[in-house]
Amino acid sequence: MLAAIVVMAAGPGSASARSYRPGIDVSNHQGRIAWSRVARDGEQFVFAKATEGVTYDDPTYRRNKRAASKHRLKVGAYHYARPGGGGPRARRADARSEAKHFLSEANLHGGNLLPVLAAAAQGPARRRARRAAPQATALAKSPPGTRRRAAT
């Protein structure tokens, strides 16, 4: 099942006016995607998984990016973080390595959506993340006047 992402953007006129733009996130777990159906169903954007950790490249990323663009969907990439290392220095070094890996594979350019970082926490950190999720569903900066929130 594709997870849905909704971007809430301020509409013209009143600051309280809102419009929702439906989109999806995809990875190799979805297999082949019927992009014409996705576009026909009204989806407007897609975030495709590009990388995970420091070594994994999603084998469907380039195909998904190309096909979504062909169907006039806005495209963004996400990286699934697998932080490692024992101390603060090791974690920072790992984070830098993961960022370099992502940027080299994602091949982002003007017109793409801003990149997103996805991360899974374990133990007490997982519980804190679940409590904070409503306030921090995306780690990428949103364009001015927009907020991101996960659809439930």
C-alpha cells in the first residue's frame, strides 16, 4: 500500500484558506507502479526512495522518478537514515556519509521537490518520536507558506 502525503498550502486571499495537494511516497516495495493511474487518480506529487544508510540504492528510484515526471507529477526524493556509530563523532561522520550517498544518487535539480529524510528510532527514542510525530512529519524545509502533514 502506498502511504499518502498531503501538503497543505495557503491559498490566495485569506491566510486561513487552505488547499490540500495529494501525493504518494514510493519505493522498491511497491514494485511496478501504474503511473497513468496514479496521475488519473489525482495525485500531484511523489516522493521516491532514493537511498538507505550508506550503501543501499533503491533499484526502482530512477525508473520511478522518470515515470512520475513523464506523467507530470512533481517529484522529490527521500533518504531512509540508518544512523550508526558509538559516540557523537562517529554519528556525525556517519550522517555526513549518508548525506553524501543520498546526494550522489538522488540527482536533484531545479524543479524537484525538496529532499526528505526518513528515520526510524528504537526503544525510548521511538516513543519520543511517536509523540513528536504530529509536529515533525517531514525533516525537509517546506517552501514559504506551506506546512507538511501526514495523512491518517
